[in-house]
Amino acid sequence: MVGTENLKRIVDQICRDKGIDRALLIDAIEEAVRSAVRKKYGNRREIEVQFSEDLGEVEVFQYRTVVDEVYDEETEISLEDARRLDPEAELDDDLGEKMDNVADLGRIAAQSAKQVIIHRMRDAERDVIYEMYRDREGSIVNGIVQRFERGDMIVNLGRTDAVLPRDGQIPKRSYKQGDRIRAYLQEVRRDTREGKFRDSQLILSRTCNEFLIKLFEMEVPEIAEGIVKIMGASREPGFRAKIAVSSIESDVDPVGACVGLKGSRVQNVVQELQGERIDIVPWSPDPAKYVYNALAPAEVSMVIVDDDRKALTVIVPDDQLSLAIGRQGQNVRLASRLLGWKIDVKSEQRYANLENPAYRALMQIDGMDEALADRLFASGLTTVALLASTDVDRLMGLARIDQEKAERILQAAGTVAVTVVNGNEQGGHDPEATAPENQPTVQE
């Protein structure tokens, strides 16, 4: 007999605490004992292991064939010995005998049994967790901060732990052990042996766009009812976000629905995201109108749409340029992600300069950029010829560049000026008079 005191009670407790199917756990125990018996007595014996519900213990049976003369005691038993066990035994019968001398399986065998049980229990527990949470993937879950491991946060969800990776945490908020936290359930894994976060079946995030979307779905009844739709979102977590919304009913203002009375709805989302500023943008199928809304509160004078390249050139008043671009380019960067288009924001003055053939000729000079060309134009050096004829000291003062760069630009300007003159003498095209081809669509 391989018995364990109160084994039945232990099995019941594990199944109750871990949510593991009782049949799976008993099967794991039987397999573990079978493995241990084979390690101690070898693989040649025909062994059967059963868990007895009545006795609350594991029973081991050895089966041997009844023969006249025994040559192998591990697989054969004499008729005389067999009839002591079973008076009705006959030759060639397979006789089962309960093994009562295997209670002490030895240290190695017992360790083997323990490993099998642990392995099977973990597999069963993983299956339970997967079935419990697979339908909740893509939703918001609540938990309690347990601990931190190399910057990753371990969150207890009640029945199991989940991991909130470092890059899934909003940088402006620090949590401590015992704090309550909400997060987006980004991934539910069945197999945890592969991937970055081993032993973690549940991966959380608070920085993904989906977390922002789900928070609005929870706060705005019109979104849950399908009247207002979220068409897109982009975030720089903890700092700023944009979310585009539309309505299927003309009398429902999608932006107003998301803002709520006195801003109550959006403020609840902002509070959850640690003060992240949220721009709610009316969606439009027209990219020009869409980008106009996405760059608000900056004013937009004109939008040039290049459908082939999925690129937008946005012209804004000179005093609106910094507002449209945002701090460190944040506003235009978020708008670009929201639309899925490349956005190039230019002031009205720079756009006017770019339309000027003389300005475009300056841009042909090696080492020239738009900022430098703007300064030269503003200072009166409006043609390649004028630039080529100026001296190094004057150029250094006007352009605010060092001597080495000034000399390189003057040398390049002289080359371009000669090319322009020769081109005109040979009937070629003057770069300063070349109009752009294939002008994209312009919308004001």
C-alpha cells in the first residue's frame, strides 16, 4: 500500500483551493506513484495503481501470469502460490496481487513522485486559469499590487497573479504594495514556457490605446449602446492622448457625450490615467477635415492632401505653428498616429517661401535647410547669386553659423550660381523658375 494519512482530505482541499478538477488531480497522483514504483522495482513488472475513495489511499497491484514452473519471479507466479491468493486461480491466468511492502519507496522514488504531482498540478492549474480568463481578454480587470520584480508589477486578481510589465505602467504614477489598480487584460496565455514573461499567463497594460478606449466605454453609456463609436486613439501615456469619435445619430454630439455634464465623464478617465490630458476629436472620412479637428486648438489655414503617399501638408498661421506642433512635437505626432497619415506642419510664411522659385533654388545648395534658408531670406539674401556674392563674416552673422559651415555654403552657392547661368545660356531651365509638378490636392 502506498498511503498518505488524510490523503482524501488533502485532495479535496487542493481541488477546492486551486479550482482543479478532482479527476485530474487523482490521475496525477496515480501517475506519480506508478513512476515511483517503477523506479524502485524496475519496468518489467506489470503494475496497476488505483486511488481508493473508500480507504482514502493509493493502492498498488502487481499482475503476474500463473505458470507450472517459475522462471521469472517478476512476471510469473506458480499455481500453488497463486491458489493461496485465489483458490480459483488457473494456469495462464493474470493474477493481481496488492503490494503491501512498497510504503517506503525510497528518497529518489519519493522525489520523482513529488515532481510528477507538482508538474501535473501546474498543468491543471494553468488550464483552469486559461479557461477562467480567456473570455475576459480585452477587458479591464481589478487587482491588488503584490510585489515588484525587476520593475515589473505583480498584481493579484483574486484567483491568480498577473504581470504588469514596466513598459505597461504609466510613468507618472508610482504604486506600492497593497494598492488597488485597474488595468487592461492584454493577453491570456495557455502555455507560459515561451515568451518574455515565463510563468505568467496573464499580461496587463495601462499604456495601450485599448485601455483608454475601454475606460471611455465604461464611462459613456452612448458608447456602450453603440450610438457613439470610437474611431481611433493615440497616446503618450501619462502626458497626452487623442481619441476620435463619431455618432450614428445626427442629434447626438459624440464629443459632448464623451465630455459629460461639466466634464464629469472625461474627468473620471483623466483621473484614472493620472492626469493624462485627453483631446476628444470629431472623426471625419475626409482626411483634410479630420486633421483640422485633430490639431485643434491650433488653427489651420490650408491642407494639401497627397493620397498616394498618405501624407498631409498642413499650413497654419505663423503664430499658430508652435501650438500645432506641440511641446517636443507631441501634438502633431499624436495626430499623425490617430489618422495613420504622415503630417508635415508648416507656417504660412514658410509655405510662401517654398512656393517662391528663388527660395527653392536656395534649398538646392548642399548643407542648406529650411530654418537656415528662412533666416537668409529674412535678411535679404533672397537669391543664390546674392548669397554667392556675400562674404564669410556677413554670412556668419546673418545665419548664426560657424566659419567652416559658412565657407562650405558659400562654395556650394557659387557652384549652383554657375549652374544656373550656364543653364540659362544653353537654353536650360532656371531652377528658380521651375514650378512643382503633380501638385497634390489643396483644401482650405
